[in-house]
Amino acid sequence: MHQEFGHPKIVVLTGAGISKESGIDTFRDADGLWSRVNLEEVATIEAWHRDPAKVLDFHNAGRAFFAGRNITPNAAHRALARLEHEWPAEVLVVTQNIDLLHEGGGSKNVLHMHGQAGKLRCMACETIADSDAELSVTTACAACGVVGQTRPHVVWFGEMPLHMDAIMAALDSCGLFISIGTSGAVYPAAGFVQHVRRKRRAHTVELNMERSDGYQTFHDGIYGPATEVVPAFVDDLLRGRTSHA
Ligand code: BV8
């Protein structure tokens, strides 16, 4: 119905850049996380098998970072929640971020494709539990009791991202694909724009501080801090002032 009257389904892909102005470092900016930590040692499934204590120390340090700060949603998160609330068709946020700032900003239709903070998963029984506990190699799973197999519910490099069936179905039926705050360096997320363009007449736009690795694949690019460009873009969308179909 809405597709016919110029209100397509929207998929929004977000990355670390949307949370930067809330005080969370990105990964690949000059001051980003991977400039301080070697991801091969703390964010890959091989690292877990090689040195789980080191991986868990990295996780625990991240928990301490979040716990010690008042990390709150910013105007970009709130603008996406407004879009979800006021746009007549479905708006899905697919985030690569593990923070819960989209939910805190009011978005309800959110998929965390790389997992999320505050959850643990047991690699013995696959139970996922809400917990912000510090983890160690002596941690026992609360469900099955197995020791040393409880990890953060985060997708490491070399692991399949979560919710991929739902994400691909949404990409196959969207009319507008918006990418916000991501460098386009990590797949399969970085490949979503090509998928949408190959499969659909969907309009594609990136909103970012600077051109992403995949900027040429987008129809449009709007550059600047997310707290400025995202609310402005949502305003234009809701007022019908942007070519989105
Ligand atoms: C998989 C964990 C398959 C949670 C993360 C060679 C070629 C191509 C691909 C590969 C390859 N070798 C290996 C691969 C696959 C690999 C990959 O893509 N590697 C890359 C590095 C080459 N991908 C995987 O392994 C994925 N899985 O492929 O599975 C498979 C198939 C079958 C069976 C098994 C497996 C899994 C990837 C998930 C890894 N986990 N995170 C956590 O700790 O957070 S990835 C990590 O990177 C985060 O999730 C992060 O979100 C994600 C992407 O980074 P960005 O969000 O884009 O952040 P970044 O810092 O890079 O950029 C920030 C951007 O914001 C910048 O552009 C900046 O300009 C902008 N910005 C900054 N400030 C602002 C701003 N924008 C607006 N406003 C601001 N204020």
C-alpha cells in the first residue's frame, strides 16, 4: 500500500559512528579502538580458542568503560526513533553496534547483527542470558554448569552475524536504504548496499562523517556529524523534501 504512495519500507544500517557523539569510541578512526588493541587477539573466534582469558579481559575492560560513564542516546538515535514512529511504512534499524542506544533513543524495530552488550552466551548449551557480569575462564554457565564456555554475546570476526535471514528479507523489500556512521570495512554489513542496488530500485544514501569505503555504491552521500545530518535528513524525509524512491 504505502510503497505505491511514495512511502517505501526503510532499512537503516548503523555503525559505531552514530554512537561516537554519545561518548563511545569508533573502531577505525584515528583514536579508534583498533588503534589501541589488535582485533586479531581479542575479537576473533581464533583468539577465543587461542587465549580465552585475553578475550575476556578485553570484554571486561569494555564493560568497565560503559559502567564508568553516563552513555546516553544522542539526537541521531532519537531522530531514527521519530522516523520509525512517524513514517507510514516499516522502518528497520540493523545495527553493527553492541550498545543499546537505539533502544534508549526510542527505536523498537532494531536488530543487533553483531550481538549486544549486557548478554552472555554459553558455547556448550547455546543459552543466551541477560547479564553484565565480569567473565573469566572459571565462569560456569548458569544453565548447564559447564565451566569456561561462557562468552560475551558478541559476533567475532570469523563468525556468522545474527538475524541474517530477517535482514536479507528486509533488504529485499525496502525502497530506501540508509547507512549511518559506518566505514564500510566489515562484511557482510558493508555489502548490504550492493545487495539492495542489485535486487531493487531502492534509493541508497550514506550519512557519515566522511566518505566510507563503499561511498561510490550509494546514490547519495551526506557528510557531517550524525547528530546534525541525521535529524536534518529525517526532517526532510518526513516533509517529503527528499528524493527517496
Ligand atoms: C563473517 C564485534 C562469514 C562486536 C565486530 C576479506 C575480505 C572481505 C571480508 C573478509 C575478509 N576476511 C575476513 C572477512 C570477513 C570479516 C570482515 O569483513 N573482515 C574485514 C575486517 C575485512 N567479517 C566477518 O568475519 C563477519 N563474519 O563474515 O562471517 C561466515 C560465513 C560462514 C560461516 C561463518 C562465518 C563478522 C564481522 C563481525 C565482527 N565483529 N564487532 C564489537 O566488539 O563491537 S565488527 C566491528 O566493526 C563492530 O561491530 C563495528 O560496528 C563494525 C564495523 O565498524 P564500524 O561500525 O563501521 O566502525 P568504524 O570505526 O569502522 O567506522 C566508524 C565510521 O563512523 C567511520 O566511517 C567514521 O568516519 C564515522 N564517524 C565517526 N564519527 C562520526 C561518524 N559518522 C557520523 N558522525 C560522527 N560523529
